[in-house]
Amino acid sequence: MNVLGIDLGTRHFAMCFMNEKEIYHLAELDMSKIKSHKERRRMVWNLLAEIDQDTNVIKPDIIVLEKIILFHKAHINVDTIKRLGGLSHLVIDHYYEIDSYEIMVQSWKTAILGNRSATKQDSIDYVKQKYKVETKNDNLADAICIAECGLKFPDKLKKVE
């Protein structure tokens, strides 16, 4: 099975395409300096279109996204929720014929890292040790862990309708 794991953020976007044998494509966008949400969506759309043109990238059988948390530290940031929701639906719409799933951050951290409170550094260290992937930030590491969780623990996934 081929899985696309995605770590979404308003300032970053990381993707990992993997199957039981290997990670066969990694992609990451740094959108931290982009102010316009429309421009961020355009960057993600262009990345998806670029990946579609790459004959080395196998189309995924499923997509796994980290679930957007609506309530964080006693407040709700509606603008952030709308932006993240827009990016996640952009991906889901792009791959409309492929089943999409969500997973809670604590669920994949428990399943893959063995600790629901694992740190950003824990995911970076894990992918470096297991997959020999060097990354300076947690975004790509999280996308790899999310994809691996989709492969190994499909019972933890919730289908996006």
C-alpha cells in the first residue's frame, strides 16, 4: 500500500510518500515569509501539480493528515482553523478519488514514538535513526511518522467524509 502522510501548518507543509518497502518521495514548503493565505494555497497547489508530473512518484492509495485541533491552550483561533481547513481540503480535493483519513497528534506519537507527549526532537531523532533522513525541523519528520502510522496502524485512522 502507498501512503501519503501530511503535516499541515500555516507556515509549513510537509509530505511523505511511502510504502511498506521505502520512502519514495519527500516534499516540504516553508511558507513562513508568505503573508497571503491565497499565495500559500497557490504554493501547495503548484507543489501537488509538480508531484503529479513526476513519473517516479507513485500515486497514493490513502492520504493521512494530522487532525486539526480546534481548541488549543484555552482559546480558539478561528483564522488559523480556516486556513488549515482550507489547505487540508485543497489536498483532499486534489486527490478526490483517494480515501483520506485524519489522525490525532497524540495517536500517531503514541503508536510510532511510544509516547503521546513526545517532543519535536523525538520525531526528528526517530526518522534519522530509522530512515536515515536528516531534517532540521520537525515538519518533515512528522509527515514521515504520520505516513508510517497510516501503514502500520490503519485502525487509528478516522475517515474524512
